[in-house]
Amino acid sequence: MATLSFEPLTYGDIPEDERPSFRAALVPVFGMLVFLSVGAIALDLDPQLPLLFGIAFTGIVGRYWYGTTWAKMYEGIVDGLRMGMQAILIIFVIYMLISTWTGAGTIPSLIYYGLELLSPSIFLPIATILAAVVAFAIGSSWTTAGTLGVAFIGIGTGLGIPEPMTAGAVLTGAYTGDKVSPLSDTTNLAAAVTNTDLMTHVRTMRVGTGIAMLLSLALYTYLGLTATGNIPPGRIAEIQTAISGTYTVSPLTFAPLVLTFALALRGYPALPAITSGVFAGVATQIFVQGPISIEGFVRAMEVAQSGTAAGSGAGLAAEFKTGSEIVNNLLFTEGLIGSSWTITVVVAALALGGILERTGVLAVIAYHIGESLHSVGSLTAGTALSAFGMNILAAEQYMSIVVPGMSLRGLYDDFDLDSRNLSRAVEAAGTTTSALIPWNAGGVYMVSVLDVPVCSGAWCLDGYAPFYFLGFFSPTILILMGVTGWRITTQSEDTTVGIKGAVESLGDD
């Protein structure tokens, strides 16, 4: 179960002489958005430096306007980094996992067999369903995207399906399974921070998530029938020949995948399960792809460290080059060393989120949003807005659950609403939208493993955001539930149902 090593500040925790007003709290937020938008749009910069400017600006505002000490802000940065340490370590390891599974032939074999079994018309819905099943079984959207998702991108490319569509389908399935799995860390966190029984929370998530999944499947089926399938003659045969000419294609190459998912199913956390998959990938490369020698062992370890690349900017190493440029591009990996760009974005974003939390900005914004809510519908929509806003500001899906979950519990009590309504709201609008924010740990991770941007080109159609349907359907359905009152449970109703159930149970005895 996910836990935080610290409790984020609430409005009442902040000394009055250090508590910013609502307008003052918005100043560093707008500053951050300006730095990011100008840096990305006007100057075409990567996010690292704009985020660094945001940290510096927030620090100056916090020290000389709010009166927060440098020591407290530094503690906030440390807490933010500590909170995201699991994500950072997973990113480190997943880069090695993708490289070792490529060197072992696991991902090439998945692509090879997938091209034989799937057709363009059914690929997107099938990929969505398989990703959902796997994510539900292992409780991790990240592990699903970093393993099956990478293979699906390759299969989809071979079938003539645009990569953004495939990425959107993978994310929809991965987050659907994650949200209704009792093994998921964010599912456990949402239940814990709102004082909701875990299985009650899971049951409450199922209806809205299920509807969002069905709507998404309908759209993916439509896309598969109308927008894809123009495969150039000989494309599939070209890819399969290139793979089989370079790798030993065999069910034996699936050993790392089987081990990783078996450990996850046994309840092992994502990090040790993925790390075991790395070592299994190294062993499979040695014993299946060869050579079985000291040189083979050294080369397999080099793949984990530097990927299948021949060197910086040099493309694929000779032993991984195939007769197809498409396959070469699909199987190009950079290993552990290649994770540095992604890690620097995550570290900068987490540091910014930590300093925004410690200066009281997040707590003040959440408090004032809560104060403006006067109906069940507006409370549900406000919770969704708070969760999404934390994904933008704190850059970590845990904070999108914790901050509104802690800040709004009292309001749900005032409205006589059962806590399951709050736990559903923070997860349906928080976790599922994290991948839509380019600098959020979720967005950065998905971009890095799937190699598809969040948003790019006209109407973002070269990115996965427009095709990640769950990210839009999930919060929309949540808000409609609040406005209509459908599936909204009050505390008195919950108590009544519990007493009735107990009486009926006694009668049965």
C-alpha cells in the first residue's frame, strides 16, 4: 500500500503570519505556468529550465512575501523528492527492463507473434482489454505500460496504426485495470487518506470506470474500422523477416515477462518485480540469444546500462541492426543511461511541487475551492478540479489524491456524504489525469516508455492525449454522478443499508 513519509500541510496547519491569501497563492502558480508556456511554446525549451525558474520564483515569493523560511522550503523540496522516490527508482529500472527485454528478444518476439495474431480492425480494442486485464492482475498501470505497452507500440506500427492511437489505448486499459484493482498503490492510498474501506472504495470505482472503459472501447473499435489498416504491401512480412533474421524468436524469450508478472501477481511491489525482470532479461539474452560466455555476459550487462545503442548518437549497435529501418527504430533503446533526461524532469517537477506545498500554496488553493462549494454537484466538480490541479502543480499523482482527500473530508461530512464519494472523486479525477500533464511524473514516465508525446502537432493529434479517452471520460462521468446524484451515497443511507443487511443476515441464520 502506498504511504507518504509526511503529511502535507492543511490550511489550519499554516501560521497566520505565513499563510498567503488566495490571490497571493495564485502568484507562483501563474508564474510557473508562464515559465512553462513561454519556455515550451515561444523558446522551444525542454521543461527542466522553466521548472527551475518556477522553483526560484516560488522560493523568492515564499521567503519575501509569505515569510516562509528557507529551511522550511528546503524541507518541502526534500519531502517532495522523497514522495516521488519510488517513481524515480521505477524509471531507472524500467529503462533497463526495456533494454534487456529487447536484447533478450522478449519484445521482438511479442511483436513478431502479435503481427501474426492481430489485425488492424481489432487491434486497438484488444490492446485496451489486454492492458486492463494485466493492470488489474498486477495492480500497476506503470508496469503494464512499460512492458506490454512497448510491445503494443511495435505491433501497432507494423499494422499501420498511428502510435498515438496505440499509446492512448494502452493507457486507457492500464489505468482502467489499475483503478479497480485492490493491489494498486493509488487505490490503497485513496481509500486510506479518506478513511474508506478498501473494498468499498474498489466497488465504488467500478461503475464509473466501467462506463468510461466501455465508451472508450466503442471509440477504439470505430478508429480500428475507419482510421487504420492501410498497411503497405509486404510490411508485416518485412518486419517479421527483419526480426527473425536478427533475434532467436522463441517462446523461451517470454521468460522475463512471465517472471515479472508472476511476482507481481504474488503481491510483490512493482520495484522488486521489475528489477527481477531485468536480471531475467540479462539471463535470457545470454542463454537464448547468445553467446554463452563471459563476453556474452558483459554484452548483456552493457545492454542494461547503455541499451541497444552503439554509442551516443550512433544508432543501433551492429548486432541489433536488422534489414528494416522500421524495426531498427522500434528496437532502439538507451538503457539506464538514457533515463537521465526523464529523471531530471521528474526531479525538477517534484521539487517545485514540494516548495509549493511547504509555502502553503496548495493548501490555500484547496481550502478556498472547498469554501466555494455549496451543493453535492459543485462539491464533486470542485474535488475533481482540485485533484486535476494538484497534478498540474505538484506533478505527482499521490498529491492529487492526498491534498484534496485531506482538505475536503470535513466538507463531505457537512454534506452527510459517505467517504466513498470522496475516495472515488480523488482517484477518478486525480490518478487517471496524471498522464495528461507533460511534466507530471505520470506524463513524463508514459512519454519516456512509449516514446509518444502527450501533445504535439495540430490539435495534439501527434500526441497520445486526444486518444487517451479514459482521461476525459473518467472525470466527466464523475461530475455527472455528482450533478445528478446517481450513485451518490449519504452517511445515513449507508448506515441504513448496513443495519438492514445485518437484520436480514440474522433472519437467514
